Amino acid sequence: MRNPTIRKLSSFFHKSDPEYEAFLRKHEAKSRGQILWYLSLAVFPGVLMYVLIYPLRETLASWTGLSSHYLQFAILALMASGWHILFPLLMLRYKDRLSFRDSLRYLGFTRPDAKGLLLVLPVITVLFTALSLPYMKYVFPPLNEWLDGIPALHMGEWHIYNQGYYDFPWPLLVIGLIGNFIGEEIYFRGYLLRKVGALRYDWLVISVLFQFYHMWQAPMNWAFIPLALIIPCEILIKLRKNIYVAIIFHLFINMLWGAITLYLVGV
């Protein structure tokens, strides 16, 4: 029999919903080939954006007349707000034959979860931040520096990360933020994570691939790959059965977590 303390902890973090879990299993990939297909979809957008931003950047800037900064933003915003949102919805509609309402249900948008948002998410956020501090202080800096020293991955002064991700007029910025915080969660945690649900350690595989997908800023995100063991977006989705907790955690990571680690450990 399970220890009562463990049972209480499990019931606190885990939201039981057998009907919803059965609904997800009905539409998950069944064969090894299907699973590999969905895993490849996790990498494809990153490869495409890397090619457009690195080897083709100057050519595209010349063709479009856009500055390097705006061109990079356009590529990232269109992919995140377009592909990441439209592809899952179209696949769920025409491949899985789900209605729009059921597609939203599949992605986790129709399941309000006050306990997850108000209790579970803060606890996991604090735990993650505490566990990440030693890594950020001792492991991330040399790994980031080593990756940035690879010519094919180097993020030069021209890179949007150095020029400013949020230095754009607000209408464009809204599109970018929707793609970043909602589009990526829809694509990776709402769609792909559920599709490879039959895969053992599916949460870990998707977490690693999510960091790998950011190959246009590999020195940053690839240096986070070891943290995939404790980055809980995928775990939050699986525990709470909704996508809202992952979106808010993503907001926290991008907007606040870096400032917290910088203040506490200088990185």
C-alpha cells in the first residue's frame, strides 16, 4: 500500500480525470513510425528558422528590404504565431476529425483549474527556481560560452537576442508574444506531448526537444538541455490536464526567472 504522505502529495499535484485521459489516448500515435513522425515535427520548425536566420539572413534582408532585426522577428513571429498554432488545429480537424471545440479540449484549453494555477503552480515554480540556481551558477556559464564559441552557432551582435526581442512596436510585439507563450505551448505541450503519450518518458523527450528546437539561439537553449530534467512545463500539463499552467510558467521563465537567477547567483 502506498505511503499516506506520498498519497497526499500525489493527490495534491495530480488531477485525476480518467475520461479525459482516455480521450487523449484515443488520438495518440500508436506505432513507432507515427511517434517518430511527431518527434520530427518538434525539430523541423527549429531547423527551418535556423536556416532562415543564419545562412539565408543577409539574402532575405536584401530581397525584402527589412533590417536584420525586423527580418528575424518576422521569421520567428510568423512561425510561432502561424505554424505552431495553425498546424495542430488543422491536423486535429482534418486528420483526427475533431471539432474545433474538441480540438481545444484536446489541447487543454477548456479545463479551468484553480487549484493548479493558485496552489500547484506556485509550489512547482519555487521548487524549480531553487533547484535551478546551482546549475545556473556553475554549469550554464561555461556550457553557454562553449556553445557560443562554435562558429555555426555563434550569436553575433546582429542576433535578435542581442538586438532586443521586445524592441518592436506594440502590435508586432503582441503577435510575437502570442506566438512565444501560447503558440509554443500549443505546439509542444498541447499537441506533440499528447501525440507521443505512448512513449516512455514522453515528458522528458519533449522537454529536451523543445530546447533543441531553439537552434537559432542554441548557445542559450542548448545550455538548458540538462535542466530538462526539472523544467516542469510538460509535467504540469500531464499532472493538471490543462495548458494554462504551462503558459503561465512559460511567462514566468521568460519574464522573471532570469532576473531572479541574476540577482541571486549573478547569471
